[in-house]
Amino acid sequence: MDMVILSRIQFASTTIFHFFFVPVSIGLAFLIAIMETMYVVKGNEEYKKMAKFWGKLFLINFAVGVVTGIIQEFQFGMNWSNYSRFVGDVFGAPLAVEALLAFFMESTFIGLWIFGWDRLSKKVHLACIWLVVFGTVMSAFWILAANSFMQRPVGFTINNGRAEMNDFFALITNGQLLVEFPHTIFGALATGAFLMAGISAWKLLKKSDTSFFRKSFQLSIVVALVTSVLVAVFGHQQAQYLIQTQPMKMAASEGLWETSEDPAPWTVIAAIDPDKQENSMEWKIPYLLSFLSYSKFTGEVRGMKELQAEYEQSYGPGNYIPPVRTTFWSFRIMVAAGTLMILLGMYGVYLAVRKKLGQGNRVFMRLMIFSIFLPHIANASGWIMTEIGRQPWTVFGLMRTEDSISPSVTAGEVLFSLIAFSAIYTVLAIVMVYLFLRVIKQGPDAAAPVESRDYDPFDREGYHAVSK
């Protein structure tokens, strides 16, 4: 059992599972805020009902996401103590701000939003959910600031063998962060939108609460289309940025062993042989890689062999080529899922504008149910490409993954905790799916939870009256 591989598998599994919930929370919070805004502006009670119904799913997802997220930060100190010791002064700062400011703010206003329906004015209550949205987005910002440092280290100096922060402003204006943050946020909004559209499509197929779920579908499909397009736009900008800062990652994502000709073709699919460092089969589109890299139909792209020689001169002997097959195919899975999201969003908006929802569109509506998984596939494959493509580095150019693990933790201990976490996460997933299905089947007209009824929770007589 290889300690490094086990530690990487454990961190990857827990992180991917946690990230199933994060974008859903961000996306649903935004859509709920829009619904409540329409309720306050128009005075239409159906929008209030929509905000409450989708709010139940948001709260279930948020609760599970918090539980799964706690383990992430513990792992830095437990399994990756050498890494934490080396970059803790830099990496810990944005994580501390996220926990002490953004997450506390988010949690506080979620509580006010849950219990404030009948106690706060409409505008104050509306402000609460928008502050929740702001809190979720800022949480993502600070976490991505930490991740961006790993991709492109800035704002630090090496002192006594440790990286110490000397420029906080450089950390939060990192060029990697400026392209990674919008790409991730719009991906999260798309995730929430497709979840809402898919559930609405399911209920429309069953002809259950059709007016309610038609409005939900119309709102969510517009957000789904707009955000999916923006994900592609900012993803393109991020790829162009990585051509300059992490060319090895981009070369691996293209399966490019030799420096390309000018103009460079884009490889759609390839049979990659990492042992021979060649591709036995390729299907290419001329000029396209140059355009994707430089927004013009000229320009060469450096290959992995040339970059390997350059990295050896800069960082010393070693293998600096990441797992090429994983990087190559995860990138294409992400692109394929994103393309399907845009196509489904376009057709859905067309049906909504033409008022043809539910008129012989059963095949499309079934596809929308399965489209719930598309953003998750795109998110997971995108992060796999991002993190695997950075190997062998934990912090690019500064610290290798093999040097980052905890020296006092054994492979057996990591394997045991990996199995235990996987079992716990499986149970959590089953519970969450059960609760989601229960709320969805009950529909928007289910009885309101006790805490939202008009009573004083500190009034013991009132409490017992309600409970009876």
C-alpha cells in the first residue's frame, strides 16, 4: 500500500463527495432569492410558496454539506501535516477568513431566514436570503483563494524553510483566482438551476402542481442556460491563462507530447500511451487549438517532452509529466457535459418562450431529469483535471505531493479512515436522497414545518398547543 496514493485517494474521494453539495447550496440559494424577490415585488403568494418549497431542499443539502466539509480541513493537519507546516501561514489565512466571516455570516442569516417568515418584514426577510447568497459566494471566494495559491503561488516569501505570507492583497488578486472564481461560481449556479429544472420536469411529467412547477422550470431553465454559457466563457479564459502559467497541465489535457506545429490542431480523441510517450491514434481539428489558446488561428503550443526538459533544468531531476490519460479524458468529459447543458438549456428556453412546455415534450422532460447529473459530472471532472494535471506538485513549483504527507501516519491508518469515511458518506447520501424524495413527493402544499407557524417558540403553552 503506497502511502501517497492512499492519501490522495482519500482526499479526492472526500473532496469530490463534499463538492456534490457546495454548488447545489450556492445555486439554490440564488434561485430562492430570486423567487422571494419576485414575491416581494409582485405580491404573488405562489412565489412565496416556491421559495419555501425549494428552501426545504436547500436546507437539507446545506446541512449535509456542512458535515462533509468539516473533514476537509481536518485532513490538512492529519494526513498532510508536512504540507500544512510548509504553507500553513499562507494557506490557513483565507480558510480562517472563510470560516470566521463568510460561513458564520451565511449560517446566521440562514437561521434568520428560516425562523423569520412571520416575524420580520418582507424586505428585511428578503435581505436575509440575499445575504445568505452573498455568504455562500464569499465562502467559495476564500476557499478558491487558497486553492489558487496552490496553482500559482503569490504573495509569499520563504523563511526558515516555510512559506510565509508577505502580501495578502496579492493573494486575493491572484490571476489564477480571477479566472477560477467566476468559472466555479457560474458552474455552481448552473448546478442548482439544473437540479430545480430536473425536479420540475419530473413533477410536470406526473402532472402534479403544474402551475407551480412550470414557473419553477421556466425560471431555472433560463438561469441554467445563461450560467452554462458563462461557465464556457470563463473556462475558455482559464485555459488561456493556464497556457502561460501551467503549460504542462494544458499539454497533458491535450495529449500533446511534442510541441505542436503552427497553427496547432485540437485533438478531439486520442489513444494515449504514456509509457511510449506517444499517441497511437488521434482525431484532430486543424487550427482549433491555436484559437482556443490564443484567440487567433496561429501560434504553437509547447509539448510535454519540451516542458519536461525545461522543468528538469528549473526544479532538478524528476518526472514532471502528470497522469496524461486522466487529465486528457477528464477535460473532455467536462467539455462534453458542459456542451449538453448548453444544448438542453437552449431547447428548454425555446419551449418556455413559446409556451410549449408539457405539449408532447416527454422525451425532453425525461432528459431534463437526467440532466440533474450533468453539472456534477462537469464539476467533478473539471476538478480532477485541475488537481491531477498539477501533479507532481502540491504547491506548483514549491512542494511535491510526495513530500506533503504526514510522516507519522501509516498506510493502514489511512486505509481504515478511507473505508470509514466512505461508509459514513454512503449513509449520508442515502439519507439525503431519501429526504429529498420525501419533500419532492409531498409537494409545495405539504404542511409547513412547526417553526414557520405563527407561534412564539418561547411560549410553553403555545408550543404544547401546536405540538398537540
